[in-house]
Amino acid sequence: MADATVEAALTRVAREESGRVLALLARRFGDVDLADESVQDALVEAARVWPVQGVPANPPGWLLTVAKHKAIDRLRRAASAQRRTMAAARDMAVEDVAFEDGAGGDEMIDDEQPMADDRLRLVLLCCHPALDRDAQVALTLRMVGGLTTPEIASAFLVPEATLAQRIVRAKRKIRDAGIPLSIPTDLDGRVDAVLAVLYLIFNEGYLTRSDRDVVVRVDLVDEAVRLTASLAELLPDHAEVDGLLALEMFHRSRLSTRTDALGDLVLLEQQDRTRWDLESIGRANAVLHRAMRRMQPGPYQLQAIIAGHHANARTAGDTDWSAIAGLYRQLVAVTPSPVVRLNHAVAVAMADGPHAGLAMLDDLEARGGLDGLERYHLLHATRAELLLRAGRPDDAKRAFALARATAVAPAEQRHLDRRLAALD
């Protein structure tokens, strides 16, 4: 039991506090890489000391104290960092406290507004447009989310060495390019990049495409929700942040029903809605309502409203498909991507019948509205389902076969195999 308590405390401080400590150290020492490595050193020290000495009364303060000592030790050891060592002399002078066998003090993390600003700077830095998307995801999970390199590598089925090099290269690029740890004037543009990264993390967890034996990665889903909630605290007036948080919470509420006992996908209309998390749906409704009160509509809020229609329908027959089709029409106007147009066609088919949906798909393809989706299995699977409902099983079978040939996620491949087998 004691080991479990220590393990839980270590996980909690790594997930919930390491990003705050890293942000504070990065501001004090002016070096994100130094701050990151020092926090990692401190977490390793905690894993060594806490099982022997017990969990300290103030774990975040312990982590901050130890990480600062680790940073100073690194500066002292690095001859090339003499200038930074002198700049840190004030910290060394006031913090040369008794420090034996890793037992740090209980320094308080206070001054909440500057700390919030530091954390926001760190989030924005991890998602800087100069970094590629893979690097943005890795840095966000490592520096802000507190995940270890092996954990991130495991989540995305990337070799640990590859993931480690990705993080090293990203931090080197930040250093060499002199990318500042600052809040840009055009905050909205940068926040859009952050939201895209968080939604990518969520979607990889919601339907993983990197593991044949696992359909849903609950750990990644929960991490994305936690990080989005943290961002909502940092940007309480940003409606689209709340929009993404509500969207994620709506989807999270039905996670346990997305697969059956064999681990295979269960379509939305066939899910057992009595097992949906009503408390989570209620919280998502409140977050969405808070976002909409600001009268700043955006694509994440529109998607959240659509997800809310599904989540609040007690049966599949209660779903207001006409309202959803109208919302997709608005979403197409804001984000006219081929995937959004495809989803609009699905909603129209559900509201007005399969022939209406097929006509819309034909029209979109004729006008180039679905360009780029030739290898997107859901385009072919959607057409197949509509053809089947329209009474054209032979055409549906050919479309299902094309969908199976282009599907990537193992769970989706198995689902399409079952659909083809049923037609045979």
C-alpha cells in the first residue's frame, strides 16, 4: 500500500506540477532545456528518495527546490555556462540551504498570475510554428503534460531513441533560433496551433491508429482533456478553448461504449447509452454554455454543439439530425474542408434519407468538394452505408471493399471485414 501511495504521488506531481515548475525555472534561468533536464533530474531523485523517506508534505515545493539545485549544479559543472552561472549567483546565495541525499525543502509555489503567464508561455513555446507537428506533440506531452520520454514513445509506438532525438532536436531548434519564451501579440493565431495539437493527441487516443490490439488509448484521451482544461484556466476568456474542452468531454463521456467485449468498434447508433457518463455530459454542457455566452463562435464550439446533440439524446431515435445538418452547414462555411463536407452529407442523409445523402456526395465529387479523400476510407464506407440503405447491395459491396483497402486503423479494418462478410 505504501509503494502504491508513493507511486500515485510521483505520478501526480509529474503530471500536475512538473510543467508549472519547468515554466518557473525557464523564466528564472532563461533556458528551457536546462529547466526541462533539471525537472527530469528532480523527478528521478524523487523516485529514489520518496520510497525511503516518504512523500514530503509539500511535493510541488520539494520538486521546485530540488529542480533548482539540479539546475544550479548543471550550471556549475558546465564551463561553457560560466556567464549563466554568474547570473544565477543570487539564487545560489539565497538558496544554499541544507540539502542532503535529495531531501529538498518545502518552497512554496506562489505568485499565481506570473506563474499562469509562465505556464502559458511554455504551452505556446511547445507549439511554436517553427516546430513541426510531431515535435509540437512530443514537447507538449513532455514539458507541459509531464509524461516521460518512454511513455510518449509507447503512446505513439515510436522507438524511444527516435522520440528522444525528436525532443532533443526540437529543444536545439528553440535554442539556436532564439525562440523566446514569450506571449506573442497575435495570441489567437498561436492558440489555434495549441488547440490543433491537443485535439490531435485526443484523437489518437480516441481511435488509435498505431496499435493493432487497442482501439482506444484512455490515457491519451484523459491527458488531452487535462491539458485542455489547464489551458482553459490559463485563458478563461477564450471561447474556442472551452469549445474544444466541451467537445472532448462529450466524446469522453461515451468512451466505454465504443468497443464491445471483443474489443471491436461499436457504431454510435448501436452504443448502450445507459452506460454513457451523464455527469461528464453535464459538465460538458456547462463548459459549452460558458463558451457560447461569449458570443465568439468558432469551429470547435460548432463541433461541440454537434457532439452535444448526440450526447444528450437518450436514444438514437431522439437525435435531431436536421439540427445537426444545419450545424454542419455552418461548419462548412467556417472550415470548408473535405472531411467536414463529408460529415455534412452524412447528416443530410440521416435527416432526409440515403438518396439525399448520395446526391450530395455525387454533387460534391463533381465540384471537387471532396478532393484529397480518394484514400480516405470513411468516404468509401459512408457511400457504402448509404448505398446499402438505398437498396443497392452490389454497389455497396464494391464501396465497402474500397473502404477496406484504404483503412489504416486495425479496428476499422476489422469493422469493414464484418460488413463485407455480412453482405456475402
